Amino acid sequence: MENRKKVAFYTLGCKLNFSETSTIARSFQDEGFDRVGFEEVADMYVINTCSVTENADKQFKQVVKKAMKLNNQAFVAAVGCYAQLKPEELAAVDGVDLVLGATEKFKITDYINDLSKNDMGEVHSCEIADADFYVGSYSIGDRTRAFLKVQDGCDYKCTYCTIPLARGISRSDELENVLKNAAEISKQNIKEIVLTGVNIGDYGKGEFGNKKHEHTFLELVQALDEVEGIERLRISSIEPNLLKNETIEFVSKSRTFVPHFHIPLQSGSNAILKLMKRRYQREVYTERVNKIREVMPHACIGVDVIVGFPGETDEHFLETYYFLNEMDISYLHVFTYSERDNTEAAAMDGVVAANVRAKRSKMLRSLSVKKRRAFYENQLGSNRTVLFESENKEGYIHGFTENYVKVKTPWNPALVNTLHDINLTRIDEDGSVRMEFLNVEV
């Protein structure tokens, strides 16, 4: 009997990358490969790369080293955003055999022959203008929740961002296909689906290969709410200018969509937002948060923010800090600005010193801890529903409520991937919330 080849995957970056890695992995299984964990010895390692931060670039080299340590004869392929932007740079990394760009990554099995090591990484990457077609993706089997890709690419021109260069123009999956994928996921005993994309609020553009919108994001949400078998749907990051009041109101009454929004702000200074070429001012952000609080007082609201953007003075930063401090939000994702090649911001004046960037990042991370604590305290005593994760962490199992409160209870494998009604009782030392089960013996 022929020995089946083993392939392992490592994903850097966002939920969208996870959905695409899972889809690529299924194509290998269709070709007769066995998928194994990345910490295991494999014949081939596939690394899905990210280019959003400088750290992601460095991580790639560390991951390649890890693969080579496990099997120095393994075939190593790099795909994804960094592979599209810097293919030659990746190909030169010791141990890398194949680099595939934005359009080639979904055809990876076509580029594999006998898995023999190459003296130099072989590059197949397209002009990004050719990345104008859509490939649907979703993740299953990797974790408790599934990531469902509904949109790809971006037509925005934010001055710090390389994503349009790495992923191309904004384009969407056909609504019928999204619903089909959601139904397939629901049959796998997955309780929660997270909608993902580069700019999901732009859903509908390029749905049938044309530039106009065939459907809106609201129509997508309304249609998904009708899919049988889905317990929970969660919206990932959505631009404030594209999060309409009608969508917020629909989510507040929805059967499946949970009260959790992640809305990028990037800066609380209108002057910096203008330099970033964001498509809103901070007043729009305030309106969105106020609307969510009006119809869903218990909702979780997460915020992306960038510190140290060129031209950000102490006054600009304090504008952001005080704006966020006063805003009724739940947590922050803080990004320290890093220069990216071929972006407008990289050539801007007013470069902020690295130590100042670090100080500002630390201040906002501390604010995030304070905001999350206040949000959790506000939820104590309330009844929620929790979906438990699959990991045993020091004798405890963790899970998330519909409004993204992280809870924990003593480890019980029977709880994995199950939903339970609970009461939130107190905050533990590690910041997670203790709970009591309601109406059930566990």
C-alpha cells in the first residue's frame, strides 16, 4: 500500500487567512494527502502569510525554521499576502521551496510534483490586477467556530495599508454560494459562524464579476439569519461608514446574529484620520456606538486603533486617548504603526520615534484592560449563553458568551462545543468571568 504524504499548515494573520487555509487544506485531502498538526513531522509544510505588521514578516522566518527543525527535507510553500507583496524575499528564505501569490494559492496542488527540495524558492505570483475573481472559503475542523469568507479585496486607499496591493479589488461571493457554504458548515455540528472578509461591509460589490452591488451587506445578514441549523452568527471587523443603522437594528432583533461588533477607528483625531484617508470622521464613529448602545445596551464593542502614525503629535494622540476613554466601548486592539513599502504613509513627514510609539501603545493597552474590566463588571449578575471552547487550560474550560464575555469553569470534556445558559457571577484573577449553570445539571 502506497504511503500517503503528510501536509501541515500554519496560518499567520487574520480570520480571513484561517478560512482560506482550511479551504486549501481540503484541496490537499482531495489529492490524497493526510493533514497533520504543524508540530508534527510532515512531508510538506504550507505557511499562509500576513503582511499587516512588521512582526508578521519576522514570524514567517521563525515558522520556516520550526518546519525545518521537524523535517529538514520537507517541502515548504509560502502563500498569502506577504507572498504576493514580497515573493522574491520569501523565496530567498532558507528552506522555502515554493512561493504562490494571490491567484495561485488556491491552485497550490497544481504546482507540486515530487516534493523534492529546491535550491532556491520557485515563485509564481500574478500582477495584482489579475486578482479580480472570487474564491469562496470557510474553515471547519480547526476550532469551535467556523470562519466564513464572504468578500475579498478592497477598493479603499488607506495610506498605511498594503491589503489592496496584496489582495486586489473588492469582490464578493454570490449570495447563493454564501448560503450554501453556511448550510454546509451547520451540518458539521459547528455552533458559531464568524463572517469574514477584507472589507465585509462592502459586500455585494463584484458579486457576479461586475462593479455594481447586486446585494447589500444588510441583505446578506438578513438571508443568513434564515439558514436552518445555525445557532450563532458573528460579524467580524466592519468599517464604521459601512455599518448602517438598519444593520444594527436588524442584529438587535435577529434570531442568530450576536450583539458583538468590532469596528476599526484607527485614530480619534480627525486630522490623523484625514492623513490616513479613512472615509469617516470621529463623529460618525460616535454615532455608530451610540446607536448600538441604544438598541443593545449589553453589546460588546471592540475597536482597532493605530498609534504612532506619521504626523501624530502628542496632542493628536491625547485626542484619541480621551475620545476612547469617554466612549462606551468594551476593548481595544492596539497596533503600533510600522512602515510598509509602497504605501503613501511610508513617505510622509513627521515620523514618530519608536520609543514614543511604544509608550503610546502601552497607554492604550492599559486603557483596553480597564475598558474590558468595566464591561465585564457591568455584565455580572446577568444571564447569558456560553459556547465552550475545546482546550483544557490549567484545569479549566473557557468559552464566550454571545456578547463576547470570556468565562471559565472547571474542565469537563463533555462541555466542549456545547451551548449553555449561565449566570455571570464574578471576575477571576486572570480577568475571565466565573459562572453558574442555569436549569441544568453538568
